[in-house]
Amino acid sequence: MIQNMLRHPVYAGVYVYGPSRTDPRRHLAGRLFTRRVRKPPEGWLVHLLDVLPAYLSAERQ
């Protein structure tokens, strides 16, 4: 969980929208978020650098 949290772009001061999509074929009964699939950064709908206060540099992410 901590690794996923530190991978999130908001900790590098980046606002993103659309970093994941849902895939109904990956659903596992009783498990949350199993349908979620991360897209590569080129596929994100919004990617704004230096909008939020950064805890990590964008290079370290």
C-alpha cells in the first residue's frame, strides 16, 4: 500500500486525470479495484506539472 501511495504523481507535485481504466474481464469477486489497470503516462487525459506542493521530485518517482 505504501509503495502504491509513493508512486502516485501527486507526491511529485503533478496533477493527473485518467491514469487508469477499468477492465471488466479482470474482476475478482469480493475484491475491490481488481478491474483497475494503469495506463502509461502518454495515455493520461490531463498531466499538469508543478501544480501541487511536491514531497518527491518528479525524477525520483
